[in-house]
Amino acid sequence: MTESSSTRGRLTRRGFLKTAGAAAGVAGLAGVASMATADGWLAPASAEAAPEEHVARTYHQSHCGGMCSLACTVRDGRMVKVQPNGVGNPDFQTICLKDMAGTMSPYEAEHLIKGIKDAVGDVPLILHTHCTTGMAYMTVTKAIESGIDVIDCATSCFSNGTSQPSTETMFYALGQYGIETGLNEDVINKVNDYFKPIKQKYVDSGRISAKSMATDAQALVYKVPGGMLSNMIANLTDMKAMDKFDAALKEIPEVRKDLGYPPLVTPLSQMVGNQAVTNVLMGERYKIVSKEVQNYFRGQYGIAPAPVSESLQAKILGEGGKPVDCRIEDSKRTGEEFKAAKEALGELARSEEDVMSYICYPDQAMKFFEDRKAKEENICTYVIEEA
């Protein structure tokens, strides 16, 4: 077991993979296919308007140069075929199922996992879910019975609620199944003991909300990911507007529908959540539209999984306006905007990718480039204060 201060990690049939967080990617792999469908685990949210048989949209993610996607054919609400579609590097090494809102049921886990295993064979399959709705332990147990290879967990004092199932609990359960995880029971208990007072400090200060630690079955309806829910609670608390919490939750499905049912993963989850909160606080839907949502309608985050609201699109893009129909990088790489950005960066830009990063994320990119240069030149900034 690698020493780490992380409170989260992965239980696997081949041992324990430490992670710096609960992200879907596993550093060091040549390619990771990360799958999440438009609504819940499988069918798009607009399924009621879809044909009897359809292909559920999935999104692909790049890790260490590999990009892949999965196409799942669905008939009558059940997956009947899983087809991996390689893009750039078809030989991906793992597949991660991301159940961001914790809405995957044991039944769905069984059919999804067995279907993917039948389609892709021995490729390691990872399940990442949350305890938000109370489903996680049942779902993870059924996933284990169905042949899952890796489950994401959290040290018990930081588990449950909007977090993941407890590492120690699942370690014990896996032992009952005769599955050797490679974990040392004394070590994982010591890790938990170390973090207990740290958690209590955050509870006492109010940084960890009781709402985030509780089970919320309504998330089965709203399908709000754990991290998104935690951020919404924190933001509303800071604005002294927690009385708007229930209304904001109810607004999320409406905003998501208007945006064409994007998968609620970062940054889209925050965009949807923030817009829902703004709608509620303003007392009028889309009186203020965030810059990020406007860019989403312009196509800067890709193509929406389902049709977007025509009235909202017209409000943002103008009557008859359409989003770009190519990768946003391609639309900007050769124009005046690219030339201006390249001149503005000067020697800080070392590649076309640097210039594109600056165009898409100017503040974050500039800080990164300046920090990179300072580190290479061994420049340090400090302040001397009188005692």
C-alpha cells in the first residue's frame, strides 16, 4: 500500500489503487474510457421521445493521450449491446462507470456491468458512485457480484452522504466474499483515526454541512451529483439563502432540460447548478444567463446530447443563431483571435496548445504560464513583515 494523505481510494480485486481524489481517471494508464449517460446510468433523459431502440449517448475523456467512447444500444429501457468506439487510442486499458448522483440501482448495475463485460472482455471495469440517495452500498454489492473490478471508496469518517461508501466497510464485506484486496486492516483503521479530528474540526466550523452528510432520496428525481450538491449548499449558505435550497433543487431538472441534458460532471454540473440558483434568486428564469452557459450554447463545450431550448438559444445567439459545428479549437486556431493571443503571450507560449489554452481560459492559463516560467527560473516571491 502506497503511503498517501488521501482519504479516498479504490478497492480492487488486484489490490488497492491509491488516488489523490475520487476522479474517474487513473494516472499512468495509456487510456481510460469514462462513461456517463445523459440521464442516470443508461437512457437519455429525452427517452420518452426517442425510438424504441436507440443508442444512448456517452462522452469520452482523455487521460495520458488516450481517448475512447462507448455506444450503448438500448431497447425497452434495457441495454442490449455495448460497442467501444476508439478515438485516437482504441486500446484503452480501463472503463470507469461514473454514477455522479448516486442514482444507479442494484438492478441497473447488474445489467450494465454484465453487458459491458460481455462486450469488452477482460478490460478492468471501475464503478464510481455516491451515497447521496442511499443506493450506493446495495449497488456496489450487486456490482461486486456482477464482476466489477474496482470500486471507489472513502475513509469511513469522510464516507456516506454525498461521498463514497466506506473503505473499511467494503473491505470487511469483500472479505466475506473471499476477495483479497491487498489492504492492511490496521493501516486503514489508523488512516481513519488520523482524519476523525480533522473531520470534527470542519463539522464544528460549519464547513461540512449536515445536509451533505445525510441521505436525500429526492436526488433520485433531481439526479444531482454529490459534489454539485455540496457546492450548492455552500454557495447558498454564504449568500444566506438556504431557504431557497428546495426551490433550487427543483429548478435543476428544468435547466438541464433546457441545456439538452448534459451529463452532470464538472464543469457542466456547476454551470447547471449555478444557473438554477440564479434563476431562483432572481425570481425569473434566465433573467441573467451566466457566461459559461452562453458559451455552452455557442458550442464551446461540444454538442449537446439532446435538443436545447429553442427560446433560450435564440435569447443567447439571436434569432436563427446556431452553435459552431466543429471543435471550438479548430474554429479559433487560425483566425485573428489566435494571432492576437499569440502576440499577447509572447515567449510564455511554447506551443499552439498554450495559445489555445489562453484563448479558452485566459486567467487560468496566464497564471499557469507565469508560474511555469517562475519555477524554471527559480524565482520566489516573499513578504517581510515587522514583528
